[in-house]
Amino acid sequence: MRRFAAAMLILALLVPGTARAKDIVADLVVHRIEITSGFSGAELTLFGAVNEKGDAVAVVRGPTAPGGGLVGGTVEVRQKTRTLGIWMTGAHVRFENVPGFYAIAASRPLEEILTFDMLDRYQLGINELKLPAVSASAPNISDYSAALLRIRQRLGLYTAKVGHISFIGDRLFRTSFAFPSTVPTGIYNVDVYLVRDGKIVDAQSFPLLVNRAGFSADIYNFAHRNGAAYGVIAVLTALLFGWIAHLAFRRR
């Protein structure tokens, strides 16, 4: 049903005389990724069409809601220092509005279709991401932002390599994005741009939801809403399995 609706959306753009205001239309095969107990990652397909020949750029980023740690939103990066043989946390920089995930795809290399000013304005490419620092105890903030980017890339949450958008003829296009098993939950934003003569002439945005589902979601929600009770249950469960293992080995 969703594929039929998407096909009709593209058809509405391609049929001459159809009333429309946009030069580009795009959609996702699914608008939700559900993380279950056996989740090992996902691949999301995006497709669309343009009314005239041009280049396409697609970006997936988010979530940026406050989550702390390495999830998204407000993120604190600390430097470890060794004092008298003991590793201790040293200077830190706190960033805000940091996306938990970032991936980009384009029909051609970005530097061939857009100027540096356009790349910087729309934050296209991880090196163009603006990570505003709200507090810092270190003067070299750029080193900490670079470290944050390296950590995200190592976790598979940021992709430095620009993916490829394939055109079928001059008007239909498609691409796909890979999400790792560690992808954070939340609301993502998908932006699709139409580029001609070095300028973005049209764009479309729509949300993507990544959430937990099934038994793992129930456990996750219970742990966050009833932290003390979850801790007691976890300890009792560990003691129970330890006692069972002890009985099994004693019988041998």
C-alpha cells in the first residue's frame, strides 16, 4: 500500500499538466524503524523524482533531543589524563544540538555540484557539521569536536563517505542508508535537495521515527520509569541464576 502511494506521488510529478508547486518529490519505503530484541541494524530506501534534470542530495540526521552521553542533543566530551599512574578525567567541552546519527548521499561528489558556501550553510558533510559549544574548560574546542566526530564514526553513527544516489534516466532516483544496531531512538529528519547550477533550487523534508518495540521496549521503558525496582529485580535475577549454576556444578 505504501509503495503504491509512493508510486502515485511520483506519477503526479511526472504527468504533464498536474498542478504542483515542487520541483522534487521523495519518500521513504518505511517511515519507522523498530528496534526489537534481535535488531542487528537496518537499511532504509529513499526514492523520488525531479521535474527536470538536476542533481540530488539526501541527508538523514537526528535525533537532537537532550539525551546526554553519545545519544544526541547535549554531549560532553572529556579528556582522560594520567596522573601518578592513574587515569583521571580532565578538561571537557559540552556541545548541544548534536545529532545522534548523520548520513548523506548525493548523485555526484558534493564539491562538484555545490560551492563551499552552500555546503557550509546546509551542513552537508560531517566536516561541515556545526557543533556549538555551550561550556568548556579547555581552549582547544576544535580538538574536542574532532574527537567527537571520530567517536561517532567509529561507532558507525556518522558516515564520512558520501553515499550514491542513482538516477534512472533523468528524473527518477533512489538511494539507501544503513543504520547500525546501536542507532539511537528518537525522531530523525530526512532532507532531500534538488541542485542545479551550483544552487539548491528546491527541497523536501519529512520525519523518520526510530523506536523500540516488543519485549525489549517493555524492559527499556520499565527500567527508565522504575529505576530502583529494575535494579532490585536485576540483582535478584543474578543471584537466582548464580544459585542455580552452583547447584548444577555441585551435582557434578
